[in-house]
Amino acid sequence: MEEETAKGAGHTRKQRNLRAGKGVCTVDKTMRIWKRAIIFIILVAVGFMFYIQSWEPHVAIDMQSDIATSINLFYDNGMVGEYRFDDTHMSEAVPLSAGRQTVFIPVPKEGMNRIRLDFGTSPGTMTLFYITVQPTLFEEYCFDSSDIFNWFEVRNDIINSEEKDGAVVYTVTGTDGFIAADTDLTQAATARISLKTVTALAAVVALACVLTWIDILARGFAKIFRKLYQLGHDLWVYVHIPNDYKRAVLGVGVCAVSAACIALVIDGVLLKILYRAAVFLGMDTMTRYFSAGSSFSLLRAGFFFILVFVGMLCLLLGGERTVRYRYLLATLLLVLMTCGEYTGSSLGFYDGMLLGNTEEYQCSTLLGIPQGIRGDEWATEKPYYFAQVNGGDDLPYYNDKLMMDGADMIVSAFSPVKDPIILFRPSLLGFLFLPAANAFAFYWWWKIITLFMSAFELCRILTGRNRYGFYGAMIFTFAPAIRWWLSQSTTELYTFGFFAVACYYAYFQAERRVLRGLSIVGVFYFLTCYILTIYPACQVPVAYVLLGVVIWIIWRNWDKHPFAPRRLCTYVLVALPFAGLLVRFWLMSGPAIQTMLDTVYPGATRAWISLPAEYPLYQLINPFTAFIRHPDFSNSCEISQFYSFGIITVPLIIWLIVRRQKKVLLPALLCGISTLLALIAWLPEMPIINQITLLSMSYPSRMMIACGIGYTLTLISLVPMLEEEIQGICTRKALVICGALWLFLLSVGSNCENVFSYFCAVRFGTVFFVCIVTLLCYMAYLLLRGGRRSCTYFMSLLVALNVFSTVWIDPITCGTDSMFEKTTMQAIRQLNAEDPGRWMVSGSPTISNLVSAQGVARVSGTYYYPDWTMMETIDPNHEYEHYWNQYAHIDMRLTVGENRVEIYDYEKSEKVDGTNRIIYINLETANKLGIKYIFTSVRVPEELVSTGAIELVYEDSIDPWQIYAIVE
């Protein structure tokens, strides 16, 4: 009876719990636990699979180098009784940066028992801390400094080796320095469990835990964040939007202290974590990028401080006040960067070409990788700038040190000159009154900041919203097609064009006569600047895109009579002084321009180079060129593009027009012009149409950049309408369209040899390929769907995609020591100061330009147009005119024979590239040209030395360069 009562009571309690919902909650909780457990197991399994699949036997070397160089690893060839190392059993060259780093070199398991480490051909000091040999996933052999010193007993071209402070220090001569272990390393040490593998697998498990229980963790962090936010908010409210002087000072002080703390954390903690993560993941490019971040740098922390400080000032002021004081904030950023001598130049590339440094040398590259592919920036344009500055205080219009009759410094790279025309290239004004390094920083940041501001003004006008002005400014500032070409005049071309259009809009909006006058003066000032960029290949197609915006401005302000006689008279009167300056420019630079037009290259017309069929698909590669690797089939600059979404934008615009949406006039106009330019670029050359439209001065790849600008402006003007005013496509149709697009891109991209081979060449490349296609299709879905949330997500992702694609391009650089604090360059300046003369450089046109940057007279290097006086002295019968009558990189060498121009390097037994030319001259011609010094890395004719015609006056102890003087 009691049992039945208990059972009945239990049954009653169960029913009561079920009615109360407790049983249901228990069941739901159990189901959630099982779901999380299954997700956790799947994530761990997938993580383990990816790690095991990507793992390969390797040798890890913890080492430090005092120079930027490369190393090779030889491994056992298995030939018992003979020499165990040969060139067929060797790793690829592994680049090293200056400083401590860990390199991972894949080696076949069967060759790991004996290895040889080659230090390359550059003299320097190599410090080895540990060598770890890992033949299997869980097994490794670790050798510390004493083991390395004892077991790697074979040494070649090592001046000195010693064990100290837990490391082995080798001083390498630079000829053929290496160390080798001639005994079986797997028998020399005891195997242990690989800590790296255990750590990696533990990290996979930890990451799986985080992803599985991310909602719970997020709620916990949210509670902590809300409490911290409340504390910070109370202080911020007190200093925010200050009403008195003391609170203003307190607000700025809070920003400065906060920025300093954040900068120290970034440089002292975050960069180290990123570096170790890159090493751990085997990401070679990112390892090199963050290698300098493995040690603390106060200069680099100063760079981060400036960025964070200005950003926090924007937060302090709030959105509206930031827009109101935007030019003051931009000026503050410019001043701070100029004072710090910070740039994004790749001039640190010279550190890999010349290794001998003076005692005052300080590495210019603070973080990142100098981009050798951007030679127009660090190897051509900037040497011209510094040649002007270091050649004297007069900054001449015609520089007779660079050409016999004087190089036109406006036509040649538009270098700084003391002439009124410099006012129309404001980025160069710093060279008139600042030290060279500060002027260079002013030049660099002026271009970036004014591009951002001009894009903000234009996009704000097109949309009427500050938020979209910011979106547009970020997109144009970080777009791959702009960022990869940042150093060239094209960047300022866009800036001047955007500002000219913005001023024209402001002209109609201004109510006060003074503001209207300033606006119309601004229009013609920026138009003149636009013309003086002297790059018609981009000027002409971009002008068509900007013309579409001008037509829209005129249409919107038609009631203000933009072509009334009074306004036309104003246009003419304001334009006259600027037209006069252009006439003066033509009178002064016309001969040089005509000489350039008469050359074989670039000449009066550009060759019409058709685009490859897969050109639009190169957008899939753009996010990874600076992050992972450069493509093999082309260079990263040439394939860089805007993320235009033309394949979606054009049909969407047509669909909206068919629906009679009159509000899409501006997007339709921009889209129409961009599409016409794209058709002209893709179709076979049409000479008559190109001549009429002036597009004969351009060519397809440059026209596609203009198309990208047009489609980007189309998106920026269209998205705000899709956000509120125009209904997008329904969810189901958008999913179908984007799903079909996803399948199409996967199919076409995987069948495109250049694109798919690029991804297949990197670890997890296929995953990256699928991810970027998926991301772009998801963004296309958001665009088609419309609505505030979707449009905000779309623009945010578009900004993030552009920033991620290009933030890795520019290194963080401080100063110019990589160009000037070299022992060879110091010797050149000293010799030239004692006895000035004209210099000839043999061995490298790039080094020729660096020599020119020291302020000396030259006869070799880059010539934007031919020096006819010099070339007619060398080639009086014009026998080789088809070689030298062009834009050329000239390498000049002495010979005992006849003068000649070659495109084959007989000393190095290789054909020279592109526009490189080697000119051989005899001693008689050298005397006619007034050459006094020869800076050379190639052998000079021995008989000229033995007869005393030339004498050695300097030989560098580190770099293979010598200086000879011609005996008069």
C-alpha cells in the first residue's frame, strides 16, 4: 500500500513537473548539450584533419641575422661513402629579415638525418639558438647551442664561430658560408614529443570549445564589457564635447594617454602575437611582414600612437563635430606624420641591394615588406626628388646634373622646383622649406589624406549623407587599383578631379558671393592641377566618369541657370590666369614633351594591349596578393582592380530603370558611362572612335581603372536609395540569382588557369578561393536585397574587403637612411664634395638612380626622355637610335672597343628586361661626356687599369662595388 502510494505520489510529482514545464526544460537542455557535443566533435575532427593534412616534415631554425638575406638547406642525398649534399637535394631559398626569427623549412623525412645550412653570399653575422628536426607529427629532435656547436662541425667560409649566451654566433665571409652535420642527427639526440604539435592540437580543441559555446562566452564578455563601458562612459561624458577650457584639455589628455597605452600594447604585445601566429601557421609572407614586430620599437609605437590619437579625438568630438572640424583633424594628422618622418615607401628595398651601413644608419623599415614591384616609387621617382634637393638649394626647372642640356624636372617625374608651377602640385611644397626626410613624409601623407578628403566630399555630395561619405572615402583610399599605384601621379589625378567636381557643386550651393568666388576659383585650380598630372592614359577615361557627375550637378541646379551669360563670363574671367599659366608651362616644357612624343616608347600613342579574357576574375586574387604571395603570371600592380560588382550593378540599374524609377538618374548615368568605357576597352581597337574621343591616348587596362571608379561611384550613389527609397529584389529571387552566380564563379574560376593555379600554389588555397567567391556572392545578395540593415552590411563588408586587400602593401617606414646611410653612398658624397665630377654607374640602373639621389651629376640611370646631346656623342650616326630613343633605364659600361647599345648583358650572360639598356662606351667618349668617376660592380677593362687610364679610389669592404677615377 505504501509502495503504491509512493508510486502514485511519484507519478503525481512527474505529472506536476511536466505541467510546470520542468520536464520539457530538462529535455530541451539535454538536447542542447547533445547538439553542442556533436558540433564540438565535428569542429575538432575538421580542425585535426586540416592540421594533419597541412603538416609536413620540416626543420625549424631559431636564428638571428644582422642583415636581410636568404638561406638554403641541403639534406641527405643517401649516397653512402660519398659527399652527402648536392643541388638536387636542396630546399628553396628562404628569405631572412634583419633580426631574430624562426624559419620553417620543409625537408623529406628520409633526408633529415644529415643537413647543411647555407648562409648565402652576403657577409654578416648569423646567430643560431635552436635547430629542431621534426620527421613525424609527434616526434622531434631539438639541438640547443652546445649541440649545434658540437654536431655541426663542418664549417666553410666561416671567419669565426663561438658559443655564448645560449647561442652560436657565426661570422660569415659572404662567399660560400655554411655549416653541416656529417653525422646522423637522429642518433645524436633523443627524440621527444613535439611540443608544437601538442600546442597546435590543444589550440584546435580550445578553438572548437570557443566556437561551440560562443553564445555563452559572448554573454559573459558582454556583461564584463558593459561594466567597463559604464565606467569609461562616466569619465567620457565628463570630458566629451567640452564646454570649457579645462575640460577640453582633460579630454585631449585622456585621448593622448589612452592612445599611448594602446600603442604600447599594439607594439609590445599584439605584433609579437601576430608574428608568432604567422610563424606557427607557416605563413611566409606574414612572417616576413611581422618579423620586425618581434622586438619593441619606440618609433613604431609612435606611428601607432598618432593614428590612435587622431582616431580617439574623432570619438571625443562625435560624428557631427568630426565632420565640422575634419580639415583641422586632417591637418593635425599631416603635421604629426611629417614630424615623425613616417611614410609607406618601399625604399627599404635598398637594404637588400646594399648591405654596408654607416654608423649613423637606422633601418628605415619599421614593419612590413618593401614592395620591389613598385620600382616606379622607390627606384625612379624618389631618386629624382632627392637629386633635386641634394643637388643644391636652387631646385632648378632644368637640372643639368641629370642631363647634359638640363632635364625638364616637371616632365621628369614632376619633381620639386622653385617655380610657380609647384603650387599646382601641393604635395611637393614641403621640399621648399622642410628637411628632406620630413618633406618626403609631408609628400606621402598629403597624397593619402587629400585623397580621403576629396573622396569624402564627392561621395557626401552624391548621397547627401556623412556616413556614405566616410564609406566612399575608405573605399577609394584602400582600393587595390589605387593603393598599388599610390606613388604615381594617378593618385593625385583622382584627388584633383574629385575636388574640382566638389567645388563646382559648392559653387551652386553657396549663398554668399565670396564663397561662390572661392568655389569657382577652386574648380579651375583643381582642373589645372588635373591637367598638369600629365598622364593622359588615366586622365581621359577618368574625365568621362567625372563628366557624368558634372552633368548630374548641372541637371540638379538647372533652375540656377548654370549657363547664363553672367556665369559664363565668370567662368572665362577666372579661367584666364590659369590658362596663362598652362601656356607658360607649354613654352617651358613643350620641347621636352615633344621629345617624349617623338620617342619609340611611350610615343604619341600607346599600344592597344588587349585584356585577357579572365581579367575580371583577377578580383578574386586581389585580397591575397600582398597577404600571401604575388602572382606568377603578372605583377600585383597590373592586375589590381576595384571591387566594382559590375556583373550585378548593371542588370540591377536596368531593372530599376524599367520599373521607371526616376530617382536612379545619377547611378544610371555613371553606370552607363562606365559600361561604355568597358565596352571600348574589351572590343577590338577602333582607331577612328578612339581618336574622336581622345581614348587613343589611353589603353584598356587604364580604361578599366576608370570603369572601376565609375562603378564604385554608382554603388555609392545607389545603395542609399536601396536603403530606404527603392525596394530591392525579394529574398527568394536574390538567393536564386546569387546562388547561380556562386556556381558560375566557382566553375569559371576553377577552369581559369591563372586564377586557379594561383590558389593551388598556396596552402589551403582552394579554401581561400571558395571563401572569397562566397563572400562576394553574399555581398551581391545584400545589394540585391536592399533595406537599411542589408545595405549597411554591404558597405561595411566592402570597406573591410578593400582595407584587408591593401593594408599589407605599404610598409611602415621612418626616415631615409636606407637610401643615404650606406657606406658606398657616403663615399660617393665625400669624393664628389672634394672634387666634383660626372658619375657613370655600371652594374645596375637602379643603383644609378640611387647615386643620382646623392646630388651628383650622372650619365646613367632612368631617363624619361632621351638626352640627345649625350646620345649623339655616343652614337653620332644614330645606329642604335631604335634602342635609346625611348623611356629607358640605362646601365653604362667602359669598353676598349667601339661604342654600342645592347639589350644583352654579356658580363652576366643574360638578356636585360623591358626598357633596360646597356651602353658600352670607350674612354675617348667618356672624356667627351666629362665623366670623372665610375661606380661599378662589374669588371672594368684590365688594360685601362694597367695603363693608368683609370685608377681605383675606393672599394667597399662589404658590398661588391668599386669606384674608379678617370685620370686626366
